[in-house]
Amino acid sequence: MATTVHEPPSIDLERLRDSSGNGGWRNLVPAGGDPRKVKYHSPPPASTGIWVGLAGITMTFAAFTSALVVRQGASYTDWRHITLPPVLYLDTLIIVASSVTLEIARRRVAAFMGGVMHRAAVPARWLYLTFFLGLLFIAGQTYAWLQLRSQGIKLSTNISYSFFYVLTVIHALHLLGGIGGMARVISKFNHLSLKRSTLDATSRYWHFMGVLWIYLFWLLWTRL
């Protein structure tokens, strides 16, 4: 009895490539062939990382706030009040102004990246101004620490003074991180390699530092 052997069906690889979009059958590209439709489903790593970082910073300062309130409530004789150095009021205005200048810079740089604005009109100067205001804020904080030390108000003098130094120093260190991020944004912009996600992440961090300082200033003013 003769056995008939059938040939296996042939697979048209070209048809498979064409049916999955212009990326081919090996790539996860939508049928329309536009890879942006896949890319935009997930946020940029810079955006995800900055939100995680901000959540961690929020928890840190929430813990310090809780410790301050509890320690003040448990004190009857050893808790001393201090008058905040006037320069801290100026520092508050400086950090608010830096958020304004950064927002102006972010919008105009975005317009330049979108081809709406010519490079000659791009306000790189606003980025530099924000950077300078950040340094000026740190200088104001340093002057406040030196002024308090000259009055005998040091970290180890009293528990309430310790809270003042710890909260302001930790905030200043975090702001230095923002200043470093701003320097990176300026460098990348000057080399025409700045990404929108990098600019937005740095802006969120900077604005958060401004809001955090306003909260800390209120906390120190009412509790110390």
C-alpha cells in the first residue's frame, strides 16, 4: 500500500512582517507602524524616579515633624524658643522667585524644543537665574547658621535648637541636589541634548523643594 506524504504548509514570512506593522514580526510595534504608541504607555524613567524620590523625602520630613511635635509636647522646662534670623524671610522670597523663573524657563525651552521659538530668543538666562537664586538661598541659610552660632545658639545647646539645625541643613542638602540637577539641565541644553523628561523632572523636584521650605519655615516659626 502506497503512503502519500504531504508537504508541510509554507509560511510567508514577508506577510507576517507586513501584518504587524513596519517593525516586523519580531518587534512589538502596533499595526499602524508608529512606535510612539507603545512608548507613551509608560512614563519616562526620570519621571518615575523623581516621584519615588519625592515620596521618600516627604516621609523623612514627616518623621522629623512628628518627632518635633512629640518632643515639644513632652518638654516643660528644657524647650527654648528662638527668634528666627530675618534672612530666612528673605530666603523664602528667593526660593519662591526661583520657582517662578524656572517655570518661565521650562515653558520657553519647551517652545524652543518644539520649534516654536528661535534659539536666540530662548531664555537660557532664566535657567542661569534659577541656578543663581538657588545658590543665593544656600548662602542665606549659611548666614543664618553663622548668625545663630554667634549668639551662642548651637546644635548641642538645646534640643529645640537641634531641630532647627537638622531640619534646615537637611533641606539645604536636598536643595544642593536640585542645584546639581539644574547645572545638568543647563549643560545639556547648551549641548542641544536636553530631553523634555529631564527638564520636567528637575522642575518638579525644584518646585517641591520650594513648597517644602515654606512648610518648614511655617513649622519653625510656630514651634520654635
